[in-house]
Amino acid sequence: MFSSDALRRRLDSNFEHAQKGLDAAALDINVFSMDDMHAFNSAIRQSSTASWAANQEIVVKHNLAKAILNEIR
């Protein structure tokens, strides 16, 4: 099982990798090339998924902290 810090580092790394791929695809795109359009769309999907995963980790931490504080009361 991952520790929360290791999970955060991995999510951040995946997000940075996805962003770099999206940046590269955006710079290399040829509007008339279907392969380039496909690569760009794929990079957008990967970036979106990485962003969603990072946000979900934050939501889980927030909800866990909230539940702990509610139980203490």
C-alpha cells in the first residue's frame, strides 16, 4: 500500500508527464494530419485523467480530515 506522500508524488509526476506530453503535442500539431490530431486528443485525455486523479486525492484527504474532526466533536 502507498503512503499518502508517495501517492501524492506519483500523482504529481503523472500530471507533469501528461502536461509535458500535451505541450509537445500542441507544438507539433499539423492541423491537416489525422495522426497529429489523434495524438493531440490522446494527450488531452491523458492530461484530463491525471488532473482528475490528483483532484480526487485532495477530495479524499479533505473528506477524511472532516470525518475525523466530526468524530472528535
